[in-house]
Amino acid sequence: MSGFDLIIIGAGPAGEAAAYKARELGGSVAVIDRRWFGGSCPHIGCLPSKALLHSAAEHAAAPERYDWARASAHRDWMVNRDPSAPEPDDSSHVRALETAGAAVYRGDASIVARGRVSIRHDDVTHELEGRSIVVAVGSVSKVPPIPGLSDIATWTNENATLARSLPESLVVLGGGPTGCELAQVFARFGVPTTIVQSGPRLAPTDHPRNSDVIREALERDGVAVRTGVRAVAARAGTGHGGSHVIELDDGSTAEGHAILLAVGRTFLIDDLGLEHYGLDTSGRTPYPRDGRLRVADGLYIVGDVAGPELHTHQAHYQGELAARMIMGEPVVPDYRALPRATYMDPEAAFVGVGLDAAIEAGQDVFELVANYPHSAKGAAIEANLGHVTIVVDRASRQLVGAALACPDASAAIHECVLAIQARVPVDVLAETIHAFPSTSRIFNGLFADARRELDRPGSVIAD
């Protein structure tokens, strides 16, 4: 039995970040994962999907110059997968952890007592002992309980991001960021694509204006968008050309030779032994995904399982923060300025709160909106959709929310991320010089308008 300051179960972005930060602070670390060190993000998530989105944009601009074979090869390079290999190679992640001084174990881990973790691999079981345990097991695609779906070899993000051949047609169940991004990829490569979303809008956790732009962009690229309908049954291979049929609750159907599941994520915590720390994972009581990190004395949960949202950058932040807490630093999580981004064409980004949520929380706020195509940057690139929106609190004279949809939204949002995190007054933002004609220059104009509104006695902004 070996003793460590931290035993980390899961080596995705959260687990890796915790390991590196703990080693930086002088802690002894063991890291365990059953499959890929590095987790989903570099292998079947963020990096391959963004590579494919880039390739799809290149293909849309010049089909004869950038075909699927080139896109597949570029994606394989991004995930470190040999052309003859079925899976990415995670050895660089293992080497980096070992170089940092972490003890690395590949196998199935479970907590067998407080401070004790059992590892099983190659018919061998051994135990580690640690002062603190960090659970960073991530999540997997949720399989909805649809009759007949089990008869279909459905796709998850893993199948979609690692595909070496295009399906004849595709149905995407779920209209969140994963479903929308991958729908655009395959549609731009000529795959007839339908996206089915049970709620009234795509990207339901995003700003409503972002949702509108995402839908318009998908429909522009030929995606059939079905909102407000739910899949109620599946029939394997009974459609045109042997496609699968998804029956919807409005009496209509959607057909695809591949069915991509993007309806949410499942957290694999039931067999980890968390009951040794007094946690109920049976489902009888809700698991608190509130991002607190420290859930019991000596037990920390980080990444997707921790909540409050599902982002690689959140996982990295939480992993580092948990390590700092374990090593004695007086820090607590702060999610006020947690950015979200969808990397479609155009991109969409959101931080803080929207107008309705702020009002519901009792804040006296107003919203200002700029039409992106009417801006200098939008006109220069011939944009025909997009927006930039800010939400300002009157009492504090501070920015509390921002959303935008435009080609560089994921970069431009970070001025607002910093402004919310640092509680920068609108007066300072309005006086800040922004390069012309950047997207951030649009914020400059909105901040100036916001200051004028704040300085106008008795002013009221109409909804």
C-alpha cells in the first residue's frame, strides 16, 4: 500500500489539472484512469470537433480543395491517432504526468474505505492510501429510454468525432452544443442531417438570441431543425435505403442511417464507493451538482460530475482549485464569470446572466443590443446574422451578463468575463480604448450607451 496527498480517480482535464497543481505545490499524487489519460476533450470531444468544424468550413468554401479524406486526416493528427489505429494514443498525457512526478495507474478504481482506493487491472488488484481523494470521472453520453433504440448501433460523440467515413444520412437527437456543432459538420460535408430537440429552442442553456442565430446558421447549411418534438420510438433499418426511423410525438418521423445521441450526459459514479463518505448515489436523493468541490472531509468532486455546468475550462479550474484547497490554500469556487461557447459558424458565447434571469433574481437591470451585421466589423466581412448584447446592473453600475454571436465570439467574450469577475464599473469599460473595427469595438459603443443610460435620471429601458 502506498500513501499520497491526493489520489485522483479520472485523468481528464479536471484530474490532470489537479495533479499538476498539486505537484507544483509539493503534494504527492496518484492518478488513475480506466481508458484515456487526457479524457474526452483531446480525444473525442473539444479538439476533434473543432478540427472537424474548421474542415467543414474549408470544405464549404472550396469543396474540390478540402474533402472528407483531408478532414479525417487532420482530425486524426489532432487526436494523435495513427491512420491504421482505431483509437487515439494517450501516451503523451501519461508521459507528461509521470514527468511531473505523479504516479500513474491504468485500471478501474473504487473507494473501499475513507482514504483507500482499490485499483483493478489485468486480473490484479492493489490498494492506495491517500489523505484526500479527488473524483474526476467525467461523463458519457446519455442513452434515452426510447423503445426500439437498443436495436440500433447508435452514435455518441465518440463515433461522430472519430468517424473515418461519412454516413449516408444523420439524425441528431439533442440540440445542445454537441448536437449543433456536429450537425453543422456533417451537413456541410453533404450529409442530409436532421436535428431533433424536445424543447422550444436549440442551445436551451444559451442566450435566446444565440439560440436564434444557431438555428438560422444550421438551416442555412441545410439542416432540418425540428424543435418542440420528442422521440417516442425507433425502428431499425425500416426507412428509405435501410435508414433508421425515429418516430416523433407529433406523429411525424425523422430518418437517418446514423443516429447521434446528444440529449445529455450520464455521470458514472454509482460504483465508485462514495457511500463510504456518506453520499447516496442510488438516485433516491438528488446528487448535489452545485460545484462546491469539497463534498466531505477528505473527498473532492471536480469536473462534469461536480457541476454546475459541463465545460472543459470549468473542469480545469475546478481541478486546480481542489488541489489548492487540499494543499491548504483558503480558496473557494466562484462561477459568476463562467463563459460558455459554441464553436459553430458563426460562434456563440455567453457569460453571466441574461435579462430575465437577472430580473427574476431581483436585480434592477437593463439590456442593450447591437446588430452585428450593422457594425463596421460585420459589414466588412459581409455578415448577415449575429448580435452583441450586454446586461447592466443599475445599482452597482457593473456588467452582469453578455452574449454575442459572430465569427470570433469565443475570443471577444473574454473582455466581459474579466469585467464580471473583477467587478469593473461600466464607466471604466466605456473609457477603455478598443481597436477599430474589432468585435470588441461594438462592446465599446454599448458600454458608452450604458453609461449614458445610467446617468440619465429616472431612465427606464423598454423590454
